[in-house]
Amino acid sequence: DRSCRFDASKVVCSVNGYKNIPYKDEVTQAQAVHDVGPVSVCIDAGHLSFQLYSSGVYYEPKCNPNAINHAVLAVGYGTEGGSDYWLVKNSWGTGWGDSGYIKVTR
């Protein structure tokens, strides 16, 4: 066993609370994004269509809610061309997607 290497002088942020969002409750999630800020969410990012996304509202018909494999941040929401979407920030840098973001179908 190793000893804990936590260094309090290197803390850059802290969590001062959280909000549980019921599964598939998009209304509560939208309220949280609006009122609180970014919401941590998980997605199925295992499809080439996700990995190669560059613009538009993303929809993957083979998306599997039981194959969640990637954590991202829901930072906003909107409508484009009649399609409601979540604005999601990915962790793969600004070279991926639309400057690091993706619009995911709601």
C-alpha cells in the first residue's frame, strides 16, 4: 500500500454541492444546465460517426444506452433545423468536432 499523495496547496477547484437528475428527465437536466451550469453526462462514443463528427445535430441510430463509455459535459441546449439538441463539450480538444463541441439530438 502507498500513502496518500494529496497536496492541499495544489487544489485548483472544489465541489460545493451537486444535484441528482433522474434518468431520462430532460426537463430537469435543462433546468440544471440553465440554473447551475455544466452537467456531467455519459454517452455512447463508440461509433465512428461520433469520432468523426464535425457539425450539425448529431444522431446515431445505433446508439446504445447500455454501452455508455465516455464522460462529457452538457453545457447548453437549443434547436437547429427543427431538431432539439444538447450542446456538449468533449474532452478531446478543439481539433475534434465543432471546436471541441457537439450538438447531440435530444
